[in-house]
Amino acid sequence: MSSPLAIGAVSAVLRNLLDNGLIEAGNAMGVTVDVTAVAPDTIDLDDAEASPRLNLFLYQVTPNQGWRNAALPSRSSVTGERLTNAPLALDLHYVLTAYGRADFQAEILLGYAMHLLHERPVLDREAIRRALDPSPLDVSMLPPAFQALAVSDLADQVEQIKLTPSVMTNDEMSKLWSAIQTHYRPSATYQASVVLIEGTRPGVSPLPVLSRGPRDLATQRERGVLVNPDLLPSVPTLFRAEPQFSQSGARLGEPVTVTGARLAGSGHVVLLRHRLNEELFELPPDSVADNGQSLTITLPDNAAAQTALAAGQLSVGLRLLVDGEPAPRETNSIPLIVAPAADFAGADLQRTPEAVTVELTASPQVRPRQKAVLIVGATEAVAAPREDASDPLLFVFDPALEAGEQPARLRVDGADSILLDRSGATPIFAPDQIVEVP
């Protein structure tokens, strides 16, 4: 594959092809011809001493339809690690313009140039190497841009560069030259396809499959693909995690029911992940029920959980050993909201002439990188910055809150503390979520 220098290398090779072709064809006009690859608006059209010129201008770059999805996905949807270096596949669109001050000069130049490109519809690898190789000249004698193009690896990409004449309508040509903001000259358009630009970062390549299922030791036959007579997933899969009483989230110390399919087996380990933790938090389930269709876990409420877990969204996975399989499996991940439990009973509320301040703690501890918001009644305040997770949360309500009892809830990374008690027939405001504003 080519490096990001490949776009410039294609322009350099085409300019070299035109320049050498005009020299080999002989001078039909008796004057020197310049071959350039610059923007048309930088060419001085008022210079009476200017030589006839052929100019190659890259006016558009588009994705190549045949290669644009190759080697995708380039990253794992689970871990985010790089799997492949997916190529950036591009088609280059050029406008070839002839300039001449005398009669027929532009037409003659354009005719020679189009004939040269017609005879070389493919830029072969040797032609590319010759065009970009500065020898016998010292590379340091060349402009810095051309020195860089010598290492573009354009000649080594898997696809060769093909040149195809393209047709632009009068309207498209008019819009192009209006955008360039210069006077129109006899022109022809071409497409160079395809340029493949690829990175060189290390990726992950899976090993080949040795056996489709366990192999029978006596017959050496593979079991093959496992087929089940139902519409459920064929491998252990988690569907959803449900806190008790259909609450919006689960607090530490509360049970959570996880439903799924084909969860029967042994050695069950629940895997909890949070974006702020690099390591997994593992805990055994309380029970596996319904013939492997559900399991119950209780979120621990201890010092280790305070450090390893955090309020907000966690992902829940499961590792288990399926009966008859030699190695454990790991299921997909599903979301679980861990609700913060604010200690409103031990909160310190103070009133000043301008504001009301509230200082409280929460479980699990709120990390300094998490956003914490306290909502008292219908008024909210953002927690002041802290240095350590063990520091209490401080909220300043300005303007001051009205005095009296008001329901309160703590919101951490979008997860609210449990304001409603749904254990009864009808929901009520939980008594421990009420604060007395002085």
C-alpha cells in the first residue's frame, strides 16, 4: 500500500510522463514548452514572454467505490483495539489545460498531451519508479516536496494506477472554472484510479480455526455447528439487567436480576466494567434459575466495592463453563445503572444571606472526574471541584432555597439516586430522600 504521499506522487508521475513525452515527440512549435502541476489561478496570463504551457491540476478527490469498504471494520467494537489497517481508497480527478499565446499552440499541446495519456492508460510500476527516482542527481539538490515523494511507495501498492478520460458537461466545466476564478483555456479531464493509502500500525489477526466444535476422539470427526430447535441465540447471551421493584437503578447492597439465554453451566462469574476503571470487578452470582434463563446478583456494599464500582452506567458480562465444552465462554455485555445513595440524613445544610450550602457524602464514592448534581425540589446545583473521592460533596444553591422539607436526589453521571419508593402498591417519595432546608 501507499503512504499519504501517494496523491502528490501521482501528480508528479503524470507531469513527468507529459514532460518526457513532449521531449521525445520533438518540438512541433519551435519554442520551449513548460509542463507544470499548479493551480490555474497562479498562472500569469498577462505575461507576453511566457512560454506555451501544459498544466495538470488536481481539482477533486473522491472515495473509490470498489475499495472503500475493504478491511472493515478496522477496530473491535468491544475493546476498541485495532484489527486492520483499512486502506483509504481514492480516485483523483485532474483537469489538463493547454496555454498558448499564438494561434493553434494550445490545440497542438492539448492534442499531444491527450495522445500521450491515451497511449499510457496504466502507470506501470517501472514508470513510477523512474519518475520518482532522482538518480543520477543528488536527492538533496531537488525541492523538498519532490524529495518526500521519492518514498511514497506508490509503485508497490497492490492496484496499479489507471487513467480514464472523463466527460464534464458545459455546466460542470463552467462551475469548475468559475470556482478557480481564472479564464478558461482548452482543457480535458481525467480520472486516476485507484490510490490506496494504508497505515502501518500493528493490528490483531486471529488464528485459523482448528475444529468446528469438539472433535470425537474415536472417529476424529468434528461436532460441527450446534443447532437448537428454537429462535434463541445459540450461545450464552445476556438480555437485560433489572433492579428490584423496577427502579431506575440499583444501589450497592441491592439485588439485580439478569435475564438471558443458555446460561446453564458451572463456574459462573459476573463481570462488571466501568469507564473509570481499567480492571474488571468480578463477583459470583447468588443463584442461577429458570434452567439457565436468569441469574441473580447482589451488588456488594463494602470497602472494595466503594473503590472498584462507581455510580453511573456499568456493563455487565458473564463468564461460565458450558457443559461439554473444554474452556469457559464470555457472554456479551449489557448496561446496568448503579444509582448513588446520598446520605441526606447526615447532610450538613447551612444558610447564608445569599445562598444555601449542602455538604454530604454518597455511596459509592463519587470520583473527582464524575459530574455530580444535587436537585432539591426543582432547583439544582453542581458539586464544587474536589481532589479526592473521599472528600464530601459541596453544593451551593444561589439564589437560596425555600425553607422547609423538600425531596432531594443526587445525580452522578446522569444516574439519579432512588427518589421513589416502589415497594408498595403505589409509589411514594422515599422518606430518606427528604431534606430539611433551614
